[in-house]
Amino acid sequence: LYPLGTIHPAETIRKQTPPEPILGYCNPSSHLEIASTPFIYLNMGCGPSKPAEDRDASHRSAAIDAQLRKDRSNARKEIKILLLGAGESGKSTLVKQMKCLWDQPYTQSERESYREVIFANTITSIQVVLDALPALQHITIPAEHGDAERIDLLLTLPPDSHDTPCLDPKVADAICQLWSRPGLKQAVALSHLYQLNDSASYYFDNIIRIAQPGYIPTEQDIVRSRVKSTGISESKFNVGQLIWKVFDVGGQRIHCFENVNVLIFFVAINEYDQVLYEDECVNRMAEAATLFDSICNSQWFRQTQMILFFNKIDLFKAKLLTSPLSSRFPDYDGDNSYESAAKFIHRNFLQLCRDPNKDIITHFTCATDSQQISVVLAGVQESILRKNLAAAGYV
């Protein structure tokens, strides 16, 4: 026995290190007097207590929640943009312009890597024009001043003639001399009758500069270069507080991109009188309209913001002077002005959308014009921001 008012040593231990109680009851059939009285087992094991395990689980849960919040915040800052359209409509050109506007400038090494591409574009273009000459009525290049020898030189170049750090001076001189002939310029003006790179005239105009020793391509040279797109390309740009992830899928597995925020569809508006490389019985603009019809009415893009680029307006304006729109569209009864012809094509494409509530934003563009495309992209940026604010309930 202990004096009144003192504490049993066991009670002191119990108060200092309170064990986790486990409540239980004795078997009711027992004859002990405490059969129906609750009793306490003391957990004297040396493993971690349950509250400690709960605290660890709580910390893990909080960390996961924090990461999820961060991921959701980053996702809201990321805008996924899908570029679609027929071949050579200007998709890759726009991506190059985005890099020039929002990314680091092309490095010396990157510029040099485009040199052979530009040489190849230039040589291939002059060969295509010369091959087309016999089929173009009333267009000839007089066999004088050595032009016959120049034509023969260019048409017999080996396939790897562009694979060089410097363009052969004889090749450059031949292109320069032939490009000064009115007949060759007339042949290029009729390029809708055959398949010619849109940048042919640009490279012919700049052949002397391009052929200089130590030539380094400019941004405009690079923007106008043409490399056939294959597979899926992805580019990322920091635009203000947002990150634009731009995809060019070349029409492949389009349904895999149903969660994109914005879809930009390209129409080469100058191709109203041209046919496909793959099938010369199919008009290029008709093919573009068929593709746009399938895209704008697709279930995959029902909620996607859609922007329509009528591209290559510079070539369109020039072509209207020699190739009337009515020659390809019998139902067109307007004059041959740019405004009237552009309005007709614009209306025909928008009528393809069967959803009266779908808002399609349109722009008439020249993707090789850096200043104009900068203004257009600012408008695209504003429309994306406005849609995001509307989705968040701010407008």
C-alpha cells in the first residue's frame, strides 16, 4: 500500500508513455465477475504506432495532391495547336515563322544546314521549268548567246550536284543568264500547268547572292525552303504566359489529337487552277475542300477552336491576272478582282461546316511575309486567350 495522495509507479509510467488502448470484452459465458466489464490490453510491441503510419500516408497524399494541382496549372498554361491542310499549303512555313518570332534565332549551324536544301530547291526548280518548256506553246528561249549550252548543262547535272558547300559558279551563271530571258519568266508565270515550287522565282532572283562563297542562308531563305514533311512533327514555343505546342501530323492519325485546343487548317488559295502531284485529274482546291469538310464536321473536333488560313494570297493576286477564277469555277459570276474572288472562295469553304453554332475564325495570309504573319499570329493569340477566359467564366 502507498500513502494517500501518492501515485503508484506504474501510473507514472502510463502517463509518460501512453500506450494505444485496445478495447475488448470477456466471454459472456465466463463465471468471472468482470465478464461484462470492458478491459484494456496494453500494446507493448516495438513496431511503429498507427498514428505515425497515418501521418506518413497523410504526407504522401498531400504531396500527390500538390503535384496534381501543379499539373493542372501547367496544363492550363499549355495550348495544343494542330496544323492541318493539303501538302504545300504552308504549314511548315508557319512553324518556321513561329521560330523566328518566338524562339531563339537560327544558329550559324542551323543556317548552314539549310544551305544544301536551298541549293537543291533552286536546281530542281530550274530543271522543272526547262523540262516544261516544250509543252508550253508559243514560249521559246532562242538558242543564242550560249543558252543552248546552259540549258544542256542544267539538265544533265548529277543528282547530288546540290551536295556542296558552295554552288558551282557555272551552274549559278547559267541560271542567272536564263532567268534574264523573258521566255523563262513567262514559263514560270504558267506554272499552274505543271508542278513547280512556289519559291522558284525567289531563288532565281537571288541566285547571285546564293552562289557567293561562304553563303549563309538568311531567315527568309530558310522560310521559303521546301522539304517534304513526313511523319509527325512537334514544336514548342513560349508565347507570353502560355506554352504553344504545335503539331503537324500530315493527316496521320488525326483522331489521336482530339484533345487539342486549336486547329488551324490551311488552304493554298492560289491553287484553284492546279492539280495534285499524285493525281492530275484532281483539282488541288477541290481536294482541300474535301479534307476541310471531313475535319470541320468531325466528331473529334466538335469542341475544338477552329481557325482557317487562306494562304499564299500574294501568289493568288498575281495569278488572277492571267488565270480567271471563272475558268475553274463556272458558278463564279464576279469580276477577276482579288476581293471578289477571295470572298467567293471564303464563302464556299465556310458553307461546308454543317454545325450552325461552330465559330470558324478566318485569316487571309502570306506565310512567307514575316511582318504580315506576325500580325496574324497576334490575332490568333488574342482569340485563344479570349476563348480561355470564356471557358474559365471570366467573360
